[in-house]
Amino acid sequence: MKKSFLTAFYLFLIVCSGSVVNGQVTTHFTEILVPKYMYGNGFIGGSVIPYVFRAKLGGLQAGGAYSYDVSLIPDYQDVSDPNAGSANYLIKENGLYVLPYETMKGKFTADANGEYTDWFVVISSSYMSMEDTDIRLQINVSGAGNTNLETVFYSSSLVRCKNFGSADNGGTAIRSTAAAGAKAGNFVMLYDSDDVTARPVSGAIIENDGFDTRNPEYESFLLFAGFYKASVEGVDKAWAALVPNTNANGIRNIVQYNVDGSVAGNSSSADGKWAGLNGTVVNTVDPRGGEGDELIVLDGSVVTIAPPRQQPALAFAAPVPAEVFTGDKDFSVSVTSKSDGAITWLSGNTAVVTVDNSGMVHVAGPGVAEISAIQAENAFYFADTVKATITVKVPRSEPVLSFPASFPTTVIIGSADFDAGVTSTSSAAIEYSSSNAAVITVDGNGVIHIAGVGSAVITASQQENADFKAGSVSKTLTVVDKQVPVVSFQPFSVKIYGDADLVPLASATSAVTPIYSTSNPAVAQVVDGKIKITGAGTADIKALFTGTASYSEITATQMLTVQKKALTIIAEDKTRKQEVANPQLTVKYQGFVNGDTNTNALQEQPVVTTTAVTGSAPGVYPINVAGAVSANYSISYVPGNLTVELVMKDNVISFPNISVKDYGQAEFESLATATSGLPVTLASSNTDVAVIVGSKIRITGAGTATITAIQPGNISYVAAEPVVQTLTVRKAFLVIAPVDTFKVQGTTNPVFRARYTGFVNGDNASVLSTQPAISTSALTVSPAGIYELVAGGAAAANYDIVYNKGVFTINSANGGGQDELLSYCDAPGQLKITVNVQAAAKVSIQLFDAAGKKVLDMPVNLSKGFNTYHINVSRLMPGVYPLRVAGGSLILKSKAVVR
């Protein structure tokens, strides 16, 4: 969010923004990393670079929310005066540095100890005159429950401002190309000794910090150094700082700090000499190089500021499967590491498995393969490799074992031995077992021997081999002491609730008459040997054949399925008059059987509804029926109709008188309503005066118009009698006044312009049918002085016009023998100031607000005669501002009208 809202004059306000209401000075400013030197180039701007420092503020409210700004205070000024400080500074927003808006400040929250520690970035402006000056750092803080109270924090140490140049009291720019091991948004501090606990010489922020110094909108007040914009700004891991020209030790240590203040890495030099570009060596001892071709450039690939490399501890995030099978789906492997170096995956046998660079493993064929994850080295970590072995096997099949179709389920005691006859798709030996050796035994060849009456489970099983898994199959064999009769039981066809009784057809070779029973009397009952249907559902009908001397007892079962009977519920049609309550809604039934009624056959009674209500308009409305539930009926519904017969009603319009309006008033509601509650429409007889927009009346000009309210009725209401009201619109007032103008005596009068106050509806001078004429009594030869400007003659259809006079000032051609100060706004937001002096002078042009606070302080050099300046005052509120020109023995005062 980078937006240039700061012109040169707004910058001046920033410089003066240290003013504090009820400011109180505190010394809870703990210096952590405060460099000795910063850039400060005197009044004429250029070559700006950032200055960074780290400090802790104390004495705050625990957990309090605060806002702040940062200032620089010359040592000769009172640090307790919040008006003394001035600076441009950056704040962090969404992780990036930005130049704050006019009303925006940095924000922070104090910790539980009432403290706040952070980095602060200050940018010397082109309007600050602090070259070779000692300054203090000032932080103005407000908030935590009292936004009107600001606290001033300031450093105890002084910072010396240096300009780039070869003089002893100057400084030389030092920059680094992308530094290996650096991190954007971190900071570097430059030290002139081996003791990095001492105070650093200078500091810098590591790019890219998010703030674009190349933005042309900042050029009027942030004149960044050309080398900074060209080679540092936006270059990832680049940085730039200042080295004083008189520095016998040179720079011995360059330390990188993380955002939390911890050390991220460093480089050192025993003699202040460092690796430059293309294998050169650069010297930081008394450099005197300024910022041009002689600036110090470090090779960031050699002058690294990273910590010593570490082992990345590369490891698999989860165990890699040691054994998989051909045909398995692709699966993913991953690793963990302290390093963010690139990971490369390799397979030692791509005929077995392949691995892509995302860690996805593809099974290609049987065999053994070793996969490797290889991580490249970087500035922080060594290279590393982890490996895992994967064995790919061909999966074994499930064997298919089966008894022959002829294998009996029942045998008679004394039957001869017989072969189980089990077959299998596996070649492994088949092993047999019996669950009950007292009934059945099976030898190793699968021969079954009948031993006694009862049942036994015969199991054939196989062990796994190279091609097949283990498998088994079982069969139950029952041994009886009598012959089992053969039963025939004819299946039932599907029945419907309400069908007649049916006769079951079951027989057996034992010639025994069956005895029938039912599993579900709610569906079917046995009555005199017949099956009586009693409900929908299913029931097992069992036929029992009792045993005889030659045959054993046996049963047979068939399932009887009874479907629900179709039942139709019909909503009966009804009729009523409009505005009458609905009649009782009723239904009739078609399809009941067995003497059923809705009372005994429905578990849930139907619900009858309609969308019509008492106030419904005439028409036909559906009557719907739903919600019935029955165990024995499948229900469908037939809707009916409720007819609401029309009863017409009265309809009367109420339309209040319309008050007199003025051209330029907003559109307004007519307040016309109808007793029917139906919408009222409007019509205008004169669209030059008013038009209708929806339910509102929009004024289009002065005059009168007849507004008619209409309600045509509907199916329930008769049409209403139209009602008419008269709308009168008066003209708006327009004030025309000449723009104050001046000229030099003896010159031709300029073209006079008019300014307008009172246009509405977006109108401008183009709506005037006759443009105003502006006259004055002053001629080309008129003497210096003040003359009236008179406007008149304008005409407009929708405006009553009044006129104000203007001022025409004629200045003497040679200054008239005395100093003069004149000003006026020749365009909105543009103040034109003319100073006529008899001798050259170095002065400041100053504007003050109503409270006496400076809102402009612009140093200028006046030449003898007329001096004219155009100043942007669009940020100021319209009004009259005291104007003063002061410098040396010259003081001129006037009033400036800002519009």
C-alpha cells in the first residue's frame, strides 16, 4: 500500500508533526543497536539512504495498544519539546515497509512488562538541514486509553549526520551485491572493531523490504541516492550504508540480525579490506569516496553474512514400505530437513521402481531397488542424502477349492465309503478333516467313512506355496437312520392385500399329509388348510411331513409375498367468497378392501391443506392432501381445487399538497397512497420542471408542473379517481464574483475571470444563457493601486443571480520604492504569492493557521524586484491564513485567502 500523498508542503508538516498535547518527557529509551552515523546532506536535497536502529521503550501500560512516529532532533534543540523533531520514517504493514499516510502512524502493543522492542527505519528528507550535525532519536507515542496524551522517548546517545563526499567530515557510500546467506527484511550493522558488542558505525535494511524508493511520487521530498535506486532498491539480499571518511580502523565486522534481534550471521576483516567485484579488493579505511564512481562495492557472493553451515538432518518423514507387490498403486514418500535446499529423488533400479521429484513412487516390476533423497547444499546447510530399500514381489493368488456338485447333503447310516472329490486350482496337497469323528471320518486321500448318526463339517484345506495363498472349503454332511423323503412345495405367486384365500401345494414321497404353519400371522394365517391373507409383507409358510416307519420327518418352506393394495385419497373441491374464511377441507377414499376404513386401516390420517388464506385474491387455489400412512395400502393422492369468488372493493387515493421547492433540491417522495394498498403511479405535465423516477419526483428546472396520482385498481379493487397537485419550483441562487487579479503598472490589463458559488445538480457556467461581463476603471496607464472589478449581465433559466466585487491590484513597475507582499488563489488549491523587494534577501515564506501554528515554512532567495511563487495548498481547509515573509531585517505581513 504505497501511495504518495506528500507534496513538498505536506512534507514540511511531517517535519513539524512532533507537536504534542500535554506531552510528557520520559527517559525509558533503551538503546540496543544505535549506529554512530547516518546520512544528512544539508538543505539542498539528494542522495538519501535509510538509517535503521533498534531500541526498547519502557514505562508503558502492560498490554496497551499504541501508535507512534519517529523524529530526529538537532542536539542544539530541547529534546523535551515535541515540536523540535522532524523526519520521514517507515512502518511495517502486512510484513512490508511503507511510508505512512498523513493520518496513519506505526502501531504496536506493549508486552506484559509494559515494554516494546523493535527496529525503526528513518529516512532523512531533502528539507532537513543536518549535515555534520549531532542529533538525537525521538519516538512520539500515544494511545493506551488516552489518545490525547503523547509521550516523547529520546536517545541518550548522539548520531552524527554525514553527507556523501571526499571531505574529512563527509562519508562514503558502501553497498553489497546480493549477499549469500542474507534474508530480505533482516538488518546489517557495520562495526569498526572486533568487539561487536560496541556501538556500530552504521546500519542498513536488507532488500527487498517492500518500500520502493524509485516511486516518482517521492522525488519532491525523498531524493534517494542514484546508486541506491539503481543497484540496491528491490535487489534481493542487497544492502547499502554509510562509512565516515575519517575511520582509521575501517569496517572490521558486518553482522546480520534477524527481525527478533538475534544474530543471523556475519563476516569479518582483520584490516578493513574486503572482497570487491571481479576479484578486486576494496578498502574501508579512510575511504573518502563519496557516492560516485569511488563508492565501496562488496561482492556479496564472497562477503557472506550467513552463520556456519550445519547438517540439515535429512530423514524420511515416515518409514518407506520395505515390501510391495506388482500392481500396487503409486505411493508418496517424503523427507524432513532443517534446510530448504532442493530435494532430488533417484531410483537405483528403474526397472523395479521409479521416483519423480515430488517423491511419488511408481512400481515398475519385481525385484529390489534402492531409492535416494538428495538435498543440495546452500548458504546455511551442507548437502545430505538418505536411502531406503524396496523389495517388489509378485502377489500370490487365492486358490479355488470346491466339492463336486454330486456331493450329498444327507446319507443313510450304513452307506458305503465314498471319495470327497475336492478339486483346487492350487497344486498343493489337499488335507481333510471332520468336525465330528463319531459321525464322519476322512482319511488322507479324502475317502469319507460313515461312523454314526448326526452331522459333521467336512473341511478340505491347502497350505500356501510359491504361487498360491493358503485356502480351504467346507461342506456339512448329515447321517440319518431312515430314508429322507423327497418333498415338492410349489412356490407362491406374488399376492396383493385383499386377494382371496389360497391353497398351498406341498407333497412328499412319504405320502404324509403336510401340516402348514406361518411365521407371520400379521401377513398370513392358516385356516382349515388354506392360507388367509391378513396384511402386506412376507411370511414363511412351512409344510411339516411327520416321520413314518420308513421315512424320517422333514419340513419344506416357501416364502409368501403380499404387496400393498392401491388406495387413492381424493381432495374434494370447495368454493367460497373473497375475504371469507376457508371451509372445512375434506377427502374421499377409493380402494379399501376387507371392510377397512380410514379409521382402522391408516396409522396416520391424511393432512389436507391449501395455499389460500382469508385475504387471498379471487382465483382457483390447489387443495393438496398428503401424509397418510398405512401398513397394507400403497397410497396415491388426487388434489382438489378451492375457488375464491371475486368481491370488488373501493379504492381511494390520498395525495397531500406539495410544498414549494427550490431548483437543486434532491428528489422526494410524493407520499401518495391508496386505500387498497396498491402502488400509486405518478405523471408530470412538465418534464422541464419535474420528472417521475419510480415513486419519487425529481426536479429538473424552475417553474410549475402538474403532478397526477393514478391507481388503476386490480382484480379486487376498482380504479381510483386520479388526484392532481401543483408543484412550484423556485430558482436557485447563484453568486458571481470576479477573481482577484493583479498586474504591473503600464502593462495591458489581463483577461478577467469570474468564479461561481451556488451551482447545483452538477451545473457549471455552460448553463448560463448569457455569460457575465467583468469591467474595471483601471487602464493600461493607470497608476499602481487597488481597483474594483465589477461583474454583471449574466442570465440563466434556473438561477437568480447576485454579484460580488473583486480586487484588481496594480503594482509599480520598479517596486514603487517600498517592499510589498501580495497573494491570491488563481485556481482552487493553488496560492500565488508575489513579493516586491528593494534588495535581494534570504527569507522564509510562512503561513499560519487560526491557532497560530505554522502550516508552511518555505525558504527562498528573493531577487530585487518582483518575485512570484505558486504553492499547492490543496491540503489546507478554505479560509484566511496569516502570511509572513521574514528573513534578516525584512518582515512583510499579509493575509492569504485559501479556497
